Amino acid sequence: IYPLVADHDTKFPFITYSRDNITSLSCKDGYYEDQINFTVTVVSADYLGSLDIANRIREILEKRVIKSDFLTLDNVTLSGIDESFIDNAYVQSMSFVCKAH
């Protein structure tokens, strides 16, 4: 699992992730949370393997609360998916949206 791009000599399968957009949400009382759009990309040598990994990632992320020392993500929802075949690899790019506190 790599942020943005995998190392040059990485073997299949691998996963990358990136933030696509952050929108600060506010009301008359001020800022209350961010909405984050992010992409998780699965790259695999075979199509069914890419689907299996993508489905597992979706099960892990969707509708969960994910906490770290500096951020809490909740209400993670799949907003789109794009399939492609690039450089002899099957690619599943999943777009997600969530709230961050």
C-alpha cells in the first residue's frame, strides 16, 4: 500500500491511495468538519484478482469509522469506480467520499 504512487520495482498486486479534494463544511456557528474525496487504486496482473482486492477494500472502508491519532473518518461511501488496463495490468480505481473530524 503506497501513497500516490508505488515504488518503481513493486510487484503485483499493489494498492495506492490519494486525496482528491477537501471541502471545509461550516454553518453560521463556524467550521464543523471536512468532506474528503479520495481514491484507492488496485493494480493486479489478473482481472479477477483486482476485483477481489477492490471488493475487500470496499468492505473495510464503507460505512466505518476509521480513527488515528490525528484524524477520524466516518461515513465513508463509494462514489464511483473506473476500470482500466494499463501497462499489462488490470486497474480498479475506486472513488470515496467521507467526513473528517
